[in-house]
Amino acid sequence: MTPPNPAVLRAFEAAYDGAGRVTVDLYETKVSGTAFEMTQHWRASPDTVFFDKGRYFVLVKWEQADRGALTAFVRGLQRELAE
């Protein structure tokens, strides 16, 4: 995956199958302000949630996912990302 911005150090994509399909795009930025700026400019779309945590910007997309499992998955990501 190619970083979308020169201020992005690395970008990762992972897919998870289970009670639906979830795809996570994770961007590690040089500074936390860049990740925050990405959340300010990202456009909302159906079946998608995005957030920043420290130097990370995270985009989570899903298809037919169980809402409870999806919520737990996103909260787990937020907890695990280091500041």
C-alpha cells in the first residue's frame, strides 16, 4: 500500500473475515498533527469509520459485520495503538 501523503511513514492494510468482512487501513505519520489533519479532511462514507490516535490514522470499512463485534474490534484497535 502506498502512503497517501509524504508525511506518512508507513501504511498497512489488513482484512478480517468472521461475522462479516472488515478491512483496516492504518497510516503511521511522522507527527500526530498529520494524523489529526487526515481525520479533518477524510470524507465520511457508509459502512466506514475513521479515527486518529497519536501518530496513527485508521480507516475501518466493513460489509455485513455484526455491530457489537465491530464496535469491540474498533475499541480494541484504539486501545492497542501506542501514543
